[in-house]
Amino acid sequence: MITAKARAVDGPDKTFRAAEIKRRDLDSHDVLIEIKYAGICHSDIHTAHGEWGPVHYPLVPGHEIAGIVTSVGPEVTKFKIGDRAGVGCMVDSCGECQNCRNGEEQYCLKGKVDTYASVDKYGEPTQGGYSTHIVVPEDFVLKIPDNIELDVAAPLLCAGITTYSPLNHWGAGPGKKVAVVGMGGLGHMAVQIAHAMGAEVTVLSQTLNKKQDGLQLGASHYYATSDPETFEKLTESFDLIINTVSAKINMDAYLELLTLDGTLVNVGAPAEPLSLSAMNLIGHRRSFAGSMIGGIRETQEMLDFCAKHNITPRIEVISADQIDEAYQRVLASDVKYRFVIDISTM
Ligand SMILES: [Zn+2]
Ligand SMILES: [Zn+2]
């Protein structure tokens, strides 16, 4: 057993405390990673607060993990000591179902093993990246390209792949008009990736506060959704809309912005059910869709794509003692655009 230092919460309304957690001894295909940086994702907050169902406490969140390989199991072939490595939202899956065989492990028919708040094949609760070390099967570890620093690599493992995968799947590229709803951690990645894919990008944000950033990151247009004229002006404009907002929004107003055969993809996850008018789909053969992270192969492809196009998230690095404060600021949308914990401060 390996003892790792961590930051844990003991209940839905508790603050973080220093903790020690056990990491298993390396199995034949396991990799031990010394974590250098861990991003703070909105999902961490939902889970820590118990908003997505019952949670096994104490909980160590964190599924945007970047570090260095410090030990490998005897049969590991993909990694060696010293490699730069990343771990995202999942650490295992059945490996045998149709979806796993197709490289879509996130949709494993037997259920993927989440990086935290899940149960692994040994029957142990999984604990995430707000810790100094993690043990993960090599098939769920990503290679971080040399030209991406580890602090900015961390958020790519969730925010990056969550936006890359639907942009890739629904064919964002030259000649396509893509709208990104929300200019937060996910949105500011979607803008950069869609732009690099060659699409014409528009940001739809509540206000124009982050307009300059949006344009700098690659958007051609930027509109405030608080202005009703925006929706009139942009009717039937977009081939693809990526909705990154996890608050409830008026779906019909956004569906009307899609062209014939356009698709609105949800990657933000509101807690309450949504409503929409079927006529808004029928009239223009539109699709209403969702997408969850991406498979391991696609996550590697995303990292290599970001390296090639110099795409990195904008981050604010914090110490381990600032997690509670960071959560408050994420909830207040007061972050540009991702908090990343410097694990050396643990
Ligand atoms: Zn996440
Ligand atoms: Zn499977």
C-alpha cells in the first residue's frame, strides 16, 4: 500500500481537510503517478455536495490530473518511469462490451469506473486527484505531449475532452457555424477547439463581460443572451450549438437558432428535467443531443490536437488550502477560467 496525502470532505456541507488515503499496490498493468496538478471541475462541487446522489465520504474529488509516472507494474508496456501522464474522469471499464471495444469506454455497458466517488474492481471506493499519488491501469492513463505544461494540461482531461468530443463527432470544421453557450471552463475550451478545427465560432454568453477573451481565443462573434435581440438576429444561424451551461436555460429559444439539420448538444448537466417544444425539432429536422467526456483513444487525440494547435486553458493556480474558496468562486462564476491545485502545496 502507498499512503498519499490528500484533501477530503466528510459530508455535503463540510469543508476540505488534510487527509491520508491508501493507494493499492501496483497490479501487473498499473501505473503509479505522482500528481503535480489537479483541476477543479464543476462536477467535483456537485459530487462533494452530494447533489448527484449518495456519496461515500470521506471523498477526495479531482478528475483533471497531471503528473509524472514514478513506478510501473511488471507488465506495463505503454509507460515508463519519468513519463508525463494524465488521468481524466474514468479509471477503468469492462473492456469487453461493444462500446469499450469501440473505444467509447465512457459509455461502457457495464458502467465505467469513475476516478472518484465510484467503486473499483477490487470493491474499493475510488478517490480522485486532490492527492499526491494515484494508481491507475495503463489503459486509462494518457500521455501528455512535451509542449503542454502540466498545470495547463490538467483541465484538458475533462474540460478539453468534454468539448472536443462533440465538436469532433458532429463535424465542426470549415464551413460550419458553431455556437458555444457559456464562456466558463468548458466554454473557453470549446471556443479554442472549434476555431482550431476551422469552424466559424460564436459565443452566446449572459453578458458581454468576457467578450474580449472570447474574441482572443478564436470566436468571430460574441453576443449577450440577456439581450432579446440576440435571439431574433441569430434565428436559424448555426449548424451546431454546444451548451456548456449547467443552469436551466430556455431550450426552445436556443433550438430556434439552429439551421436545417442543426444539432444542439448538451454537455452541461442541469439537475432538473428540461422542457422543449417538439415542433422546434420537427420544423427544421433539428436534433437535441448530449455527450459525455470522450473515450481514451479520443482523449489522446484531443491532447495531441491541443499540442499541435497550442491550445491550453487559462488557469488560476491555487494552493491546497484554497479549495473551499475556489469552490465558492466557481459557484459565483468568478474564475478565468479554471482553478488548478498545485499538489506540491499539500
Ligand atoms: Zn469534470
Ligand atoms: Zn464496457
